[in-house]
Amino acid sequence: MINSDDFKELLIKSLNLEDISADEIDDSEALFGDDGLGLDSVDSIELVLMIEKEYGVKISDSSQYETIFSTVQSLLTYINENKK
């Protein structure tokens, strides 16, 4: 099972998020948009590739993207439920 802190560290490293640390990211904070981390569409592509590479989890149903990628917690839940 992947824990939140390890995932947030990888998220920061993979997306080159500067001036933020893992403890500053709340698990229920929005990943996209002005109210959260402020990730954009390019970040989403990089995030999908990182998840596939690091965890072997493919996110193939694009209709679920909004739900899966809403928060760190929702993304971790999806990864942990689908990790091989």
C-alpha cells in the first residue's frame, strides 16, 4: 500500500513543483484549479505517465478522470485498489 507522504514526495519530484513540501499538501486538497495545487492539463498527462511507470496502474476510463484526480486521497485510493 502506498502511503500519502511517499506519494506526495513523488508528485512534487515528478511534476517539478517548486516551493512546496509534502506536508503542505492536504490529502483532501484539490489537485487541479485555483482552489488547490493548481495543476493543469500538461501536469495531468505527466501524472498519468508517472502513475503507470511507478505503480503499474493504468487509468484507461477517461470518464472517471475527474473523480480519480480530484484529490491526493482519491488518487491514492484508486492506485492502491488497482495496483498489481
